[in-house]
Amino acid sequence: MASTEPGTDRTPPPPPARSDRSRWNWLLAVPAVVPLLTFLYNDDDPRLGGLPAFYWMQFAFIPLGVVCTVLVYRMTRKRG
């Protein structure tokens, strides 16, 4: 026999919808856009360790991408 008392057959509320809309996510565009700015490294000078600017700047973009990704991860992860 079903209970007719009010409030006895309640279901738990659904969990809040996850939102990935954080302003920190815009920082992920930096490592994608900066290598496209060819005027930054479209030259032979300055040389660093004998390497032209094109090569050493390409290697410099790797830590830039890592730093941006780690920063966005740490600022947008759920706590608790």
C-alpha cells in the first residue's frame, strides 16, 4: 500500500549542471595564437646559442603552452 502522506516519496534533486564557462579558458587561446604571429620570429637575428630566432622561439612556445594549460587547469578545477 502506497503512503499517502505528503513529502514521503520525494526524490533527491538533480546535481547542478556543470558549466565550463570560465574566463580562464580564454587563456588557452594564447599558445594557439602566439605561434601564428610570424612577425615575432620571421628573422635570422637575434641568435641564441647559434640558433636563429625561428628555431629557439619555437622551442620557447612549448613552455608557454604548458604554463597556460596548467594555470587554466588549476583555476578551473572543482574543489572538494
